Amino acid sequence: MTAPHVIVIGAGSTGAATAHDLALRGLRVTVLERGEVANCTTGRNHCLLHSGGRYCVKDQESAVECIDENLLLRRLMPEALELNDGLFVALTEDDLAFKEQFVEGCERCHIPYREIPAQRALELEPFLNPNVLAAVQVPDGVFEPFRFCLAFLATAKKNGAVVRTYTEVTDLLRSGQSVTGVTIRDHRTGQTETLGADIVVNATGPWAGEIARLGGVEVPVSPTAGVMVTVGKRLTNRVINRLNKPSDGDIVVPQRMTSIIGTTSWTILDPDQIEIPKDHVEKMIQKGRELIPAIQHTAVRGVGAAARPLIRKAGADEREVSRTFECFDHKRDGVEGFVTISGGKTTTARAMAEKVTDMVCAKLGVPAECRTRETPLVSYRLFYM
Amino acid sequence: MAIEVPAKVFRYRPGAAPRHETYRVTVPDDATVIDAIEAVWRQVNTLMFRHACHHASCGACAVRVNGYEKLPCIVPVKEALAGRAEIVVEPLRNFPLIGDLVVDVAGFFQKQAASGMVITREAEATLDGRPYQRSETFDDEGKLGERPYTRFENCIECGICLSACPTMAAADKFFGPAGLAAIYRATRPADGAQNKSLLLALADGEQGVWRCHSAFECTEACPQSVDPAGAIMALRRELIARKLKRLFGARER
Amino acid sequence: MAVLRDSKLKRILQWGDVRRRKPGMWAYALNRVTGLGLVVYLYLHLVVLSWLAQGPEAWEAFVALAKTPPFLALDVVLLAGLLIHGLNGLRVTLNGFGIGVRAQKPLFIALMVIAAVASIVGGAAIFFQ
């Protein structure tokens, strides 16, 4: 008897990690992506392997998810990460006052940390603002989102998954109260075809609502855009965060020989059409300068924006919305064979995949356990080979 | 402020003759060429193109802009349009074509994998010329320990150097500038002697460094200062030094 | 998966298209053109030498031809070709051993200036001696 067939729509970090988990548990998987792997939200993210420090005061659920996945990913893709830790730096009295809550938050969320005196921080990071008052070292890291997704998908392919890029889902196939597959247009050939599935997983990030609607259901996902500004020099070895409540432009991430400043946050209607507000770009440079004054004299190399899929709770302020993730079994909306996984961040992609794959396996009566924690990923290059 | 950009884009599907189509798109005046390509895609959603990070670190978007190899995510539209009637966007040369601007990178990644280059390397001892102190870092169990700092390699495996290389044009099997530069990087650590000999033998082989004809276009076109030509010449120096040593009886190391 | 490639011929001739290319590529193309030119010259030279075997009249006719302005002009072209190919060839050899790689562009420009000057001086000598 052949294994059940699961279609995963979306090859960003969520779809890639989900395909890997599904394939590892012996299911037949087809990933459908209308463009190149990680071509939107995941591709343009901040590349930050979160230690969870950013969320340890106000969003402890997210913080714990982050630190657990952070330490795990170091074992799963050891050669594809910059692992020089991060610093949370206090530049003002207000920041300094926040330190106590921050340290307490790290303790509560089991985030390893070490307090660093200001002078020492400047010895470690010569381009840090010389007015630094205090610093706390945490296990932040840096990944490369495109290769991150390729590694998960390459491993999934090795375990039998089929990945079809440039293949756009144009409709969901319905039969009574169930989703039974998808209609796709393969842009490589221009042909339209249908593909049957036992379960369709909607892993489309900010488009989750759009795809859900094809199935006649709603998901409370709000596309929320953010801008990243990359300058052309590697000015720090560590990720530099502002020691305070999360706000715009308070993180600088080194990557190769560049530094990425981010980010901002504004709700948008169409994730395919994001106009980058010039004042956001200016704000990133301004805020970046506060942490690392040399940014002032460093040429901008690239500016990008993409939309996060934030799960909206009614009435919540953008910065207050939890960065955690959620799975929706649309059986609750009366539609079988269809689930959505949304929210979250690339750092927690594996955990998101575990949760939605558990849900899919439960629905299909497949007793396989998750093994993604112990299974290192193959080289990202194998995706194309 | 928005500007109108005429973009002449290469269109192709297997089975049909390739052609150039001109589209008119409107983008912000500080947009980059990838923004213009996306704007074209919003007009004709059949356009196939690769992109991901939009800040020149993933290497996915490499194409030819006005006939020259570029990463369109860091080329301002104004610069591409300067003194021209339109921006011409075409796929990289010397790769098989899948459709429109998308090329088949399977053979390329096979070479990259064979090169043994790990995508991260030890970080430099200075940051933009300034020395810094090292501290212990956390490991995968959250314990502090002495270990080297790392960073991603310069090479983003974009394929631009292969498109620019005249030898690559005529010879599919040539290991290529990126691959040879990768072998150079992979053979720099002092340890790993056995693997180093194998990799140097690959570089010394039929499709290795000796097929390079010193056009230096790879180094010129590279957006990431990898200097593949420099790496190829450095490998040649090393290979010659080894041959001379062997000639005079020294043990192979 | 069906894929398109430019024809083998088109790809082999790609080296000749130096539009938008940089000095290293011009050097490459120039060396190929002068190399081909010198091979053609070598063949012609052997043809001319074979006329020696045909006796004094054939040789005298050739010498008369060799003194005409168009032929002298071709001599200058030959000189230029030799200088370009030889000097650039030295540069390529050095670079190939890993020497002077960083300076390959200014070195090329400098050598071509020398080739140009020497061609002009030599050309003057050829025409006015």
C-alpha cells in the first residue's frame, strides 16, 4: 500500500522544513512553489539565528522556542552558520534599567548569557558605539536563508520528496467538504494540471490567507512588511542588539563582509507589491548608527523588504503581537484534508514543521514519530544536483 | 518618486524560439533592477526568474544586465538606464537554459560540491582594518568555550564568473573559475592533508587550472571579491612548487 | 528536462565579442587574433621561401613587390602583431606562474603602449630607411 500523499504549498522556511519532516516519516511529499526557493519572505529575512533574547521579556513563549531551536540547528547544519554569538548593548540609562528584566528573562527562558563590562565590549567589538554602558552576550547566530531552505529541501528530496519550483497553485480541488488536491500551472511548460493529495498543507507565509480562501476558509494572518538595509562592510563579528524592548532598527547582523540593519514593521494588503518607504530606509541607517557609528560612512549595498506572516489577535499592536506560530486544522471550519501552518520565524522552522507534521500524521493515522531533531541535514548543494 | 523603465527581457521556453520582449514598468526612482524584473513579473506572471535575498548574499538572481554579468538586486535602475533607451535583461551565458532568466545550475553545483569548499570560513583577525579581542562563544549546549570565529565565504555561488569566462564558453567540463577558487579555499587549512592532495590533483587535472587562458574576466565580473583568477594563479604556483620539490626528491606532503 | 544552449559554434566564438569586457579580455582576444595572424604570416613566409627554389627571376620579382608601400604597411602590421603577441605573451607567462597577477591590468596597458610606440618607431624605420 503506498504511503499517503501530502502536498506542501510554499518553499520558504516553513514549507522546506515541513517537507523534510514529512519525507522523513515516510510520507510521499510534493512541494509546490511558484518561484525559486525562498524567493520572498524567507529569502529577505534578517538572517538572524535568534537566541531568544529579543523576546525573553515580553514574549517568553517565542523566546523559549528560539533558544531550543537555535541550539538544535547548530547540530543540524553546523557548516552553514556564523556562530560568533550576539551582544545586547545598553547605550542609555533607560537601556541600563532594562538590563535587570532582560537578565531575569534569559534565566526564565533558559537562554545562556554572560554579562560583559562596557570596556571589554569595546575591545571585542571595536566599532561599537563608544558610549556603550553595558553588554550581555547571548548565543545569537547568523544563517543564510536561501541555503537554509535548500538544505531542508535537499534532505527531503533525498528521502523521496518531489519539489516543483515555478509551479503555481491556482486553485484547490474540492470534493464535498474536503480538499482533495490542487490545480497548478507549471510555468516551465505553461500547462495546467491537477494533482491529488490526501492532505494539502498551506505553508505560504503572508499568502496564507489568500490560499486558505481557495479552500473556503479564513486564517487570521496579517502580512506585515519590514525593511532591511545592508551596508557594504563587516563592522562586527557578533549580532548587535539594543538592550531594550523590541523596536525598529535595533538589530545589526553581520554576514560575510556586510552588515544588515533591520527592521521595521507595517501592515500591507498585497505581499506581491511592497513599496519600500524611503523614511524607513533612512530610519534604519539612523538607528544603525546609534549602535555602530561607522555605519554613517559605509555605503549601502542593498535594500530589501518582504512581509512576515503575523498571526493577528484582534486589537493587538504590531510590536506586541506574538512571534510564535500556529497550526490550523481546517476541519474546525468544516473542511477536511487541509491545514495551514503560519506565523513563526525561520529560526523555529523545524519546530513549526514538527507541529504541523504531527497534525498531518494524526489526521492520516500515520504513527511515525518526528526524527528531525536527530537527523542532520545534507549539503544544500544537493538540492540542485 | 516613480520612473518609467522600458525593460527588454529575454523570454524562452523549451520548444519555442527564444526572443526578447520589451515591457514598460513603473518603479520608484531608487529601485534596483530586480525590482524592475519583479514589476515585469507582475505584468506577465509567466516570467521565470530567480531571486531571494535582495542584498547580494544568496547569489540566486545573477543575470546579464545590458550584456554584462551582474547581481540585479544591487544595480540601481537609474544606473542601468543611464544613457540608454532601455535596460536589457538576459540570462547568464554558458549555462543550459530552463526558461526565461532561469539557468540550470546542476552541473555548477556538482563542481562546487566536488571542490570540497565549506560555505563558512574562519573570520579575519581584523574588522575593516581594526584589530579586536576574541572571547569565548557558546556551543550547541550553551556552554562557553574557545573556538575560532566564523563567517560565510565570499563566494555566493552565483555563477557570474562562469558566464564571463571564455574557456567556460567553449568547454562544459572545465571546472570553472568558481570551482577552482573553491578548491583554493578548501586547500588553505593546514590540516586535512589527504583531502588536500586529492583536491590539488583535481586542480592539476585535465579540466583544472591549466585550461585557464588568463582572460581575468571572472575576477572583473565577480561581485564578491573572490578573485578566482588570483586563486587559479596561486594554485598554479603551488602546483609548480610541488612539482619542482618532487623533481628534487622531496617527499610528497 | 529539455534545455537550450547556444550552439557550440556561437559559444566558441564568444571570445571574440569584447564589447563591455575588461582589459584582461581584450588581451585574450588580441593574443588570439595576433596568434592566428602570425600563423598565417608563417605560412606565407614559407611560400615566399619556396620561391627561392624557383630561381633568381622569381626572387627578384618578389623583392620588387616587397619594396612597395602596401607591402611595407603590412610589414608594420606584422611588427605590431609580433610586439603585441610577444609582450602580452610574456605577461601571460608571468601571470600563469602567479607573478604580477594583481598588476595584470596596468601591465597590459603599459605593454600595449610600448608595443604601440615601438611599432611607430619601427614603422618609421621600415618606411624611411
